[in-house]
Amino acid sequence: MPLKQTKKKVINRASATVVLLILAAAFGFPFFWMILTSFKPTEEVFVYPPKILPEIWHLINYVEAATMIPYFRYLWNTVYIAIVWTSGILFCSTFTAYGFSRIRWKGRNTFFIVMLATMMVPFQVILIPLFVMYSKIHWVGTFKPLTWPGFLGFSGAFYIFLMRQFFMTLPKDLEDAAKIDGCNELQVFYRIMLPLVKPGLAAVVLFCFVAVWNDFLEPLVYINSQDKYTLALGIYDFAAARFSSWPRLMASAIQMSLPVVIVFFFVQRTFIQGITLTGIKG
């Protein structure tokens, strides 16, 4: 490779690295500032000019944030809702996506387009009908509106699309070979196809888990008892009652976001692989 092209390639790579570092710093600074604020005493939060590092690191903010509200109760409620809802979405979206991608049946493409069209309907449009329906069957005030609809495929169009695109990337020869060996459709799905779409499953799990973990509107609508609050509702209630204690609020926010960050770091390689491979074949 000529020296001129080598220098140009190095300069382009260095420029791209610098731009990405600047963008990463810009997007990461609010989270970094939130972490520093969570260790400050209240009087240092409003000083001018602002201090970046606290003079004394107050770990007590995290203790008070976890004890002034029933934090672990809210944590358990959030974990339970997230796991049940994610399990339901994963189960339904995987089976439905397999039917849309690997099984030929009349009207398949039409039904798929109709399903995609549901993604354009804002959730606020169906919120009142859902609330009326759940109230008629006495689900309001329980975890059922936040968990069991996942097994019915509610709000699963995006995840079905994601898994369908992933199934479409698998070669037809694998399916034909399994059927020649005597496998039925369910065995092909479970033994052949499902192990090959693990990156797609990881992407669905992470997307769904984060969406449920951060959800504020649905718990606010369907939950009317404080002992059933999620972390999002608990922190909002904490902020409304103790709005002047910003360090404790920042500590609560970090305690809420930390589990999601940890989960992402453990599955980031599989997650990125799933997002990269999804949509190669339409």
C-alpha cells in the first residue's frame, strides 16, 4: 500500500476516533455528573461556581435513598414484572416470528403487514380501552395488566419483526435436512432453529427488559397501591416528597439504572451481534 494512502487511512481513523470520543463524552457527561452529585452533601449541589468533585464523599446518600423508601420491595416488584413480561414476549414473539418466516401459509404476508401496522398506533390511543377492559375483569390494582398480556403478544410487534428478520437469515437447507431425518415442525424449531438465533433472543430480552424496567406510564395507570409500586413510581414518589434532597435522588436514580447497565455489559457482545445480523435478509 502506498505511503500516501497509509497516512490518509491513519488520519481518517484518528479523526473518527476523536469525533466518537467527543460524542461519547457529551452523552456520558450527564450520567457522570449524576454519579458525582450522588456523593455530595446537599449544600454543595447549588454552589457557584459548581464543584466537580465533592470535598467529602457521602456514601450515606445511598443508604438513606434505600431506607427512606421501601427500595427492596419496589425492586422486587420491578424485577418480577420485567421477568414475567419479558418471558411472555420472548415466548410469543419467537413462535410467531417462526410462523411468519419459515412456514408458508395463505395470507402470511398480508397478516405480517397488518401486524407491522400496529406499530404505528400510539400506546396512548389504546390506553383507555385497555384500562376499561382490565377493570371489567378486575385486573386493575394488580400486577396482571403488567405481566400476563406479554403472553398474549400485546406490544410484541417490534419483537416479532426483529425475530422474523433473524429467522430469515437461516439457510433453508438446515430445515430440509432436519425434516429428511424425521423431525416435525416443532422439533425443527426447537432443536435446529432456536439454538441458531441466540443473538436475536438476547436482543429481544434486552430491549424488552429495559423497556419494562424504565416504564412509568403503565404502572402509574394500573397500580393504585403503594406496596405494588415499581422503582420508577417509587423514585417519583420519593422526588415529590423530598425534592430538595438532590444527592439522595441521584443515588436513587443510580440504584435504579445500575442493574440494567450490569445486564448490558454481560450481554453486549451477543446483543450487538443480534442487532448487526438482523435485517440482512428481508
